[in-house]
Amino acid sequence: MSDWTAYYAATAGGGPRDTLLRALALWSEPPGIAMDLGCGTGRDTLELLERGWQVLATDAEAEALVELRQRVPAAPGSRLYTRHARFETLVLDRYELVNASFSLPFCAPAHFPGLWARITAATRPGGLFCGQLLGTRDSWASRGVTVVDPAELTELLRDWEVLHHREEEEDGHTAVGKPKHWHIHHLVLRRR
């Protein structure tokens, strides 16, 4: 994506993503530490904070983190930490939940295997991952974003229990109204 400002404006005020809500519904322990990878302006971060989680929100766009900070009320804000970083340089700690709503495709394909290995290592056993990956028939596949074929997806999931996987393929539009063919894997996973 080249115009993040337009994307942030188009998605402002949107509610949390379905994959995050599914993961939270499956979480039976007290809120812990979550990471929101590619948090944007915080639609998922805000939900995590509301539910009592401590959140590290990361994004490659400093503008997104500034807007997120402005949206967070003071009390939950004490449980919010932000980090301006690209996927390629991101250092991960240990988390009970890792959320990556529509962000992982924007990791450079050459760096994605290393990022996924770090996500897997950073998620404690029993912890959850929720987010999306793009399939090979997505119209952005030719733009140099990360996409996965069925064999690659199977390999990525070897250390995870699949709690929810919905493959979606349809013609539609981007958040800013541009026509697009979507091929998406919506995932909720539990770390083995």
C-alpha cells in the first residue's frame, strides 16, 4: 500500500477484526500481554486494552502510532506500549496473544519466514495468534507482498493448533475503494 494516510482515514472508527474477537472468545485465562503487529491506528489495540490486556502495539508508520496514542483514554493508556519498527527489524518478547490483522502481507517476502519463526517463538505455549495471510490468487500477489500457497501454509501451521481457518476468495474493494481480488486466509491459532 502506498497511501497509508488515506487508509487510516478510511478505516477510522472501525471496530475490532473478527479474528481478534474470535481469539478473545477462546481465551479462558485472565488478560495477559499481547502484541498488535502492524497496529495501524489501533482498532484492535483499543479492544485489547478495553478487555484489560497489556499491549505492545507496533507499526512501521509513525503517523499511525501518534494517532493511536491520541485515541487511547488515560487509564488504559498505562497498559499501552508502542514501538515504531518495520517487521524486518522487530524484536519480539513473550506474549499470550499475537494479533496481526491484515499486516503480515506487508512484510517483505524474503523476511517473512524469519518473522513467522519469531512470532512462533514469541508466543508462549497455549498462547494465541490471530490475523490474516494472503493466498496466491490475491490480486496483490504480483506487487511483491507476502502470499502463501497451500503447502507453505501447512508448513507455517506445523507448531500451531488451528482453532479457526476461513479461506475467502472474492472480488471486492480495498478500504480506500479500489477494485481488488481478495484471496485471504483468516486464522486463529493456538501455540502447541
